[in-house]
Amino acid sequence: MIKLNIDDKGVLPFIEEKDINDLLPLVEKAHDDLVNYTGMGKEFLGWVDLPNEIDNAFLEDIIVQANKIKEKAEVYVVIGIGGSYLGARAVIESLQHNFNNLKSDRNYTFIIYAGQTLSEDYISDLLEILDKKDYCLSVISKSGTTTEPAIAFRILKAHLENKYGKEEARDRIIAITDKERGALKTLAIEEGYKTFIVPDNVGGRYSVLTPVGLLPIAVAGLDIKKLIEGAKAMRKHLLENKDIQTNPAWKYAMLRNALLRKGKTVEIMVNYLPSLVYFSEWWKQLYGESEGKDGKGLFTASVSNTTDLHSMGQYIQEGMRNIFETVLHVENSSKKVEIPFDKEDKDGLNYLLNKSLTEINHKAEEGTIMAHIEGNVPNIHISIERLDEYSLGELIYFYEFACGISGYVLGVNPFDQPGVEFYKRNMFKLLGK
Ligand code: PA5
């Protein structure tokens, strides 16, 4: 039994039964094309069966490597960009302590990211920190040729070798890349780095459940077995339920396409927890890069409330009416904080005393949804019971599967990204490559 629930009450006033009936055959065909590997980009459908193909021995190998890193490193640098970075960060930031870097009592390897930016100040500040910390790194690139992580790796490899000597540095580097192609693979073989493989048939933004995501997530001390269990349960459910009422991926793909056809061209992912900011970043890339092509696709954006109710909330309530929202609701917090009683009640907050902060946050969410629907912003509501490895596994697979369906319904190949090459061509020309 999966725990994720999707509610369409906030969309029904904006669409008609005909809209659903028009889309249903397309959703059904998209489902079949995904599970039978017959749709566009079929050579990149490995993620569909991935959770079932992962066995315990594979996960144990990752956990052993993660433990080795944790033993010798205070800091673990994850070098990668796009799909080779966002999945790991999404899961780690969703589940780690909100002030992890300030916890003095931790027996924890701190995760830092590189290769996702060309900022000179960023990398310089990172080197300054790494001068004083014991560290290991993973360089993650499926193609093995992406410029941003390649530059970061060259700089950090030199720093690591300078700090520990070539031999010791080699034991502190893990490469995660293609099984045979690319400059990184050649380098890894020549230098003798421990290597994990990104499967050929899994594209970058669908690779969080491969070593690309699993190794950093395990180094962060999170339970990758539970993550895979959640993904497996969701896969089983989605493949066994070919029905709009019981298949949440069908429902989500159908609703967002119906809304797009009504002129709602922007989808905003809304969360009410700062720890989910990077989960939204992962989702933005998954859907934006998969669907935004051939002049089609929803523009994916995100807000983190209630913080952003005091900034973008104004636009969402009263700006251009081409948007809809998808709220990711988390039912339970894992920690409790009491609001203290104040007998003078000068701030007038005593009326909240019998409520938890989570309840208050939920009421803010409910009130906002009502206001936005009234303001002509449809609302898809996705809820999970709590933030843990299992529910994130469910959620990841749900979003991936729904993205495949949604892309096929839209009539695009959700597994390529030809547009990304344009900036690269210009940049290389400008740099005289
Ligand atoms: O989803 C994708 O395929 C991209 O976002 C890639 O992950 C990103 O461009 C990085 O590519 P690579 O892993 O080859 O360095």
C-alpha cells in the first residue's frame, strides 16, 4: 500500500469531464510505451525497472564505500551538475538536520557540492575550507565530458594530491561515470580510481537511484535501502494500477496536461518546509528539461512557504493568470516544539497554545490554497505522511513515472535535452576551444 495521495479538488472547477476523457487514451498509451520500452527515447527507459533490479549486494557495496569515506573524511565533496547533482542534494537536504553545519556534537561527514557552478569565489572559498579539513571526493558525470564538473575536478584533484600525495589522493577519489565512454572514464582507469557505473539506459535526471545519488546519500548517513524500498513499492503500485483513480502518476500527468491545455503554462511546486527547497530544484529540472522542447511544455517554478508568501505570494494571488500550483504536503513533522504560555499575552498569541507549529503551518497552507483557487490559480495537492527515506523513494519514483507519462502525452521525447548544447557551442567558441 503506497502512502502518497493526490487530490484534484482544487483543479476540478477549472476543467471539464471532456478534458479528462480526451486525455485518458493518451495517458494509457504513454503508460504502455513506458513499461514496454516502446516510446520516444526508449533507449533511456532503464529507470522504469531500476528499483527492482537493485539487489542487496549492490547496496552493500555502496554502503561499504560510503563507510570508508565517512571514516576518513570530515568533508565529502560531490562534484557534478544537473542530473549528476540535484537528486543527491534533494534527498540529503530533505532529511538532514536543518543546521547540520553548525552542529558541534556531530559524528558526521559534511557534504559539500562543487562542479555545479563556475563561480571563482565559490571554488576559492571551498579550497580555503578544504585546506583545513580531511576530505574525500566523488566526481560524477555520465558523459564524462561536462565542462563545469571537469574544471572543478581538475582543481580539486590537484589540491587533494598536493595535500595527501598522489597515492593517498587516489584512495580518496571515487568516479561515477559511463562504463566505457568519456574522458572521466579514461582518467579513472589510468589513475586507478574506485569507480561506479551510471547505467547506459538511465539519463542524468532519472539517475538518483543509481550510484549517482545513492553514494552521496549513503555518505550523508541516510538509509539507501529504505529509499529503494519506497521506490519499489511505488513502482509496483503504478504498474499494477492502470486506472486514473488509483494511479497517482496518471492523475498528476493528466491534470497538469489538462491545465496546460487551458492556458496555464506555468506550474509552481509549493512546499512549506525549507528542507524541501532542493527537492523542488530536482523536480524543476526533471520536468523542465524533460518537457521544455519543440516549443512545448510547462515552465516549472517553485516557492517555499510561508517564506515566499511574503514575496511571490502577491504575484501568485493577483499576477498573470497563466499559473497553477502543485503543493507537496507533508502531514507530520519529526520533531515537536511547544509554544510557551505567556500570562500577559502581549503579542496576542495565547490562542495558539493548544496547537502545534505543524498544525499552524497546515492552516497557513489550507488558507493559501483557498485564496489562490479563488484567485484563479488551480491547485494539485500531493501529500505524504512524513519526510523519511521510504517516502522520498516513493515520491522520486512517482515523479519520474509521471514525468515520462506527461512528456509522452505532450508529444515530446522526455529523455533527451538537445537544447542544452546551444550554450555550450557558444561558450566553447568564445573560449577558443
Ligand atoms: O539530465 C541530464 O541528462 C542532464 O541534466 C545531465 O545530468 C547534466 O547535463 C550533467 O551531465 P553529465 O552527467 O554527463 O556530466
